Amino acid sequence: MNRPIAVLGGTGPEGYGLALRLAQAGEAIIIGSRDAKRAQDAAAKIKEKIGPAAQVSGAENSAACSAADLLVLTIPFEGHATLLKQLKPAIRPGSIVIDTTVPLAASVGGRASRTLGVWQGSAAQQTAELVPKGVTVVAALQNASAELLNADGPVDCDVLVCSDDPSAIQTVRTLAAKIPGVRAIDGGKLENARILEQITALLIGLNIRHKAHTGIRFTGLPPAAYEIK
Amino acid sequence: MNRPIAVLGGTGPEGYGLALRLAQAGEAIIIGSRDAKRAQDAAAKIKEKIGPAAQVSGAENSAACSAADLLVLTIPFEGHATLLKQLKPAIRPGSIVIDTTVPLAASVGGRASRTLGVWQGSAAQQTAELVPKGVTVVAALQNASAELLNADGPVDCDVLVCSDDPSAIQTVRTLAAKIPGVRAIDGGKLENARILEQITALLIGLNIRHKAHTGIRFTGLPPAAYEIK
């Protein structure tokens, strides 16, 4: 039995797509939602799609959180800080929080092709300030679009994984690389999340302008940069 | 005879690489430098490399500027505003200024994998404030690395072209697409330059971390997004 991964906000398109892909890869997933029933329905839908062997369940966000030590945040930025404050007592010491959040200006009625300035530098760095001590934050997967995650076929996108903890980077690289098509690359310190988050806004702008579902690839990297040991 | 293109700061690695590639594509290039002699030497070196038919000359930056109406800025950020103020009387009305500048923190002794905050949002938007009225600024080519431009073979990199003037975007897309390997894509308004500039810092970080010369590609775009009409 794998240690379970809680996908918080996992009934939204990004979280659902990630839960689906990771369950397909054989990971044990707990979908978290404000509403336990909605989370259970989403879990049932994934089981229906990929078969009864899938290890997927649903729970209210705090319950999901306290049952896992690998957490994926897939909630809109406007609910981000509030949820983290609420989850704080439920987050286990030693957990890894993978933050996929992008502070889109759409959170405050602006455009999804622009970002808000976050005092700490990025949504992920804000998360690092809000989690209990001893919990590691990793920024990743912001640029793997919900459309591509929910479609069939490989996700044509590289994932940069950023954290101040090198071993957490390796854990999350190993996980992200289980999504077909994804190359998971060490992206350096958590502070680089500010650039990853803005790339999402850029991709959304390209999607609107060119009627597309875009992703990003990095050229010129040696194979060692995306091999998983 | 093509209208000449002035590459200001064209004796530095980025400018020299761009001048080389554009001259190879048959464009008429004036390399600009603070020092006319250095500019002429760089021009002679390009002629030596690609043959006597190459249309390349060298001049002091202001002289280069007043002889062209397509200008490429390839100077380090620390000299950016000063040069633009100096060039202002020499820039012809109706010119297009292609800004490749990235406000790297290295400009003030910091890291090349971090950027400075620019009040206007980006170096290119600062440029838009400093050029005479009636001159159009286009942000492009920040992510086409000097190493790849100066190497042989195609440049494995997409170029987003951003401006508030759609016809200038088309002009610069047509130009950038002459560099082998480059797909030149409409990147929207000039305000998006802030993201393109930060991507350069991200690529520099990847280059250091993975001992590579990286570039970016966008996946999922329809061919119409990078076809040149």
C-alpha cells in the first residue's frame, strides 16, 4: 500500500485531473473538498473511469489532510490562505505540501492572463509562511493545464519542481514523472515559484489568443536533468 | 536593398549573435557600439564568417540608430535607460525598437537567476516610456540565448513577440522567424514582457543547475500561431 496523497480542492478541474492521473499511475489518492459528499462523488467517478482497483477515496479537506503526509493544493488563489489557516492543525509534521496555486488576477475579478503581486513573492512562498514548522513546501505542476490532465493521452508539458528541500524535490519529481508525457525537472529554490506561477498566466493568454491548450517545454537539457533514479 | 537593422550593443554576445543570424538571413545590419571601431571590427568578423556578400557595417550607437528604423536593443540593463536617453534625438519617427533586455539582478551585483523589479513592469515597458512619441516598442528575443545564437545549427527556442501595436508584432515575427529553429509567436501586449524577461532568469538558473544552454518551446499551439504569411 502506497502512502496516500491528499489532493485538496480535488473536485475542481486541476485537482480532479491530477487525482485521475496519479490514481492511474497506481497512487493511493484521497480527494479533499469542502464538501465530503462531493469528494466521494469525484472519487467514485475516477474509480468508474479507471476500474475498481483504483485506490481513490473522498473526504472533507481537513480529514483528507490528516490522513496523508503528501498534500497537493489545487484550490483557487482566493481560497488559498483561508484554507491553509483552517488546515494548519490537521497537517502532519514532516508532510510535504505540493502547491500548484497561481495567484491569477481573476481571483479578484481581473484577467486570468495576469497575476497578482504576492508579498512573499509567490503563492507557494505564502504557503511556506502558513504551514506548521517542519512541513516542506514544493512548488510544482502550475503549468500542467487542467484541460490536458483531464484529456486522454500524454500531457505535453515539462514540470519544474522548486523547493528549499532537495530531498522533497526528488520525491515530487518522482511523483510528477508518473504522469505520462511529463518530464519533471529540478527547478531550484522555492523562490523560483514566482516565475512558474507567472508562466501559467502567460500560457492562459496564449490559450485565449491562439485558441489552444498550451504547455511549456525546456530545450537543451541533458537527459540527467529529467531522469528519475 | 533591405532597410537596415541597427543592433545596438551589437558587440556583446547577445547582440553579436543576433547580428550574425540576421546577416546570415540576408538582412542589412548596422552593428552599434559605444566605440565605432569595435563595432566595425565586429562587422568585419561577421563578414569573414559568412562571406563578402553579407551586408554588415559598424557605427557608434547614435549613428547606427539614425541610419535605421528597425532597432534592436541588446545592452545590459544597467546601461539601458542611460543609452535610451542618449539615443532619443537619433531615433527616427516611426521606428520600431525591439527590446531584448532583461533586468537581471546581476546588473546591481546580484544573481543572473533573479530579476529586479522595474517600476513600469518590465525593461521593455521602461523603454516604451523613454522612446520618442510615435516610436513602437516590441519585446522579443530575451530567451534566445547568446550561446545558441553564436553556435552553429538551429536555435531550439520559441520567441514570443509582445507589443501594443499588432502590425509591429507581425514585422518582428517575420524577422525573428528568419533565425533557423525559431518559431515566432504573437505573445500579446507589451505588458507580457515582464513574464518573458523573468523566463530568462529562470533559464539562466536551469543553465547553471544543469550545466546546459536551455531554451523554451510552447506545446499545443496550432500551426497558424507560428506560420509567417
